[in-house]
Amino acid sequence: MPRYILGRVVQSIVSMLVVSVVVFALVRLSGDPITIMMPAEATQKDIELMRASLGLDRPWPVQYWRFISRVAQGDFGKSVRFRRPALDLIAERYAATLELGGLAVLIVIAVALPVGVYSAVRRGGPLDYAARMFAALGQAVPPFWLGLVLVLIFGVLLHLLPTSGRGTPLHVILPGITLGWFAVAGLMRLTRSSMLDVLGSEYVKLARIKGLPERQVIWKHAFKNAALPIVTFAALLFVSLLNGSIIVETVFGWPGLGLLVIEAVDSRDYPIVQAVVLFLSAMYIGVNLIVDVLYAYLNPKIRYSG
């Protein structure tokens, strides 16, 4: 087990280094941020001095080493646009993204698990047919399109819910539904598939022969044994939703990390882009590492074959 954990830790570190190299290269290929920072009346000498002060006049390998060394110390640089530490801006916006992601997770679990279970139990029935149609539709509809439709219906036509900003609990409803829509479909299909695999098993048949209540058979015996892949998916779900919040936050003007990174890309604020991408990547890779270790602990075959 320790050898397996060490291997996964090394893989995670390598993954983060690869992400850092890719992000570092892409943001510099997008253009010179100095031209955005400097006023129109700035001379070429002023531009060169600013570029030198930020270290942007050095070769890329030197810039990358300086960048990754500072990141290792928790210094992600200062925002070109706001002239503030990038990590401070992330801390301010993270609460909003966390709120949005939390609501989306609650929606996903509350809808996908019971519907997926009963879709498998009533296989071939009206509920199963409706659930499969919903899952197919949910994975086919782009989040930005769904968001615009919800804004049109509940904001413009019915005037029931606010369509942008963050201030009251009502503001999070539409973006929360939009963010969770795709994940509901995915978890529902996974739950249904996992339940179908165990409903015909011997221990479920034995539980029914013993005369146990159907509810107990389904939830205590069948769902318990089908839950391992579901738990794995659910553990990664939250971080995946945070990473996928960029489009949703842009549609609804939600002041979170997604909107921050879009604004940073638009203004070529490369320290913010680097910081947000690395922050979200570290969260995803970290949670993935924890899930892998827990999965290997629960299923020894994984750690011996991994």
C-alpha cells in the first residue's frame, strides 16, 4: 500500500508540473501583457523598463523557473489589472464559486441518486424511460444554452428569479441548476447501471427470499454494494463542477473564479490566469489522489494491479 501511495503522489506531482508548463506557455503565446498595462502615451523606453521589472525580458526557461519557484512558496504574482496579489483575489472569489458548486452538488445528489435507483428497479417502465430520456437530454444540452433558456423563462418572461449577480439566496438558483444539469445526467446513468449490475446478484435474491421489505432490499443490500463507483464519481463531482463553472458564471455574471479567469483572459492578466488554473488543477488532482487511495484501500485488487 505505501508503494502504491508513493506512486500516485509522484504521478500527481508530475501532472501538476505538466499543467504549470502548459499554462505558462499558453498565456505567453496570447500576447504581451505590458501593452495592456501601460497607458497609450507610454514611450518604448517606459515599456521596456516595465517589462524588465516584471522579468518578461528574460528567456522563457528563466521566467518559468522564477515562476515555479515562487509558486512553491505560495507566491502567484500580482494581478496586472488590479495590482494586487493573485492569491488574494482567488480567496475573495472562491467563496462565491464554492457556494455555487455546493448548491449544484446538492441538486445532483438529491435528483440523480433516487431517480437512478428507481429507474433500475423499475427497468422498462415509464419512470425508467423518462429518466433515460432526461439523462440523454441532459448530456446533450450545452450549459450555456440551458442558462440562456432559464434566464429567458424565469427572468425575462416570468420575472420570478434574478438573472445575474450575487446577493440573495434567489440569485444562486438559476446558475446552480445550470451547473448541476449535466452532472445530474451523468450520475443518474452511472447509478442506474451500477444498480442493474447488482439487482440480479445472489445476495439480493437471498434478501428477497428472506422476506425483507423491498425498500430494505434496495437500499441496504443492492445500493450498498453498487455504491463504490458512485462514491468515486461523487467525490470527483464537486471539483469537476468548480472547474466547469467558468461558462455558467459568465452567463449569469456570478462573481466567482470562473468570471475572474474570463476577465483575466480578456485583459491578458496572465498572473491571474496562471493562478486560477493552477489552483483548480491542484484541487482536482488532489481530490483524485485521495479517491485513488481510498479506492485502493477498499479494493485491494486496484493497488496490486496499479
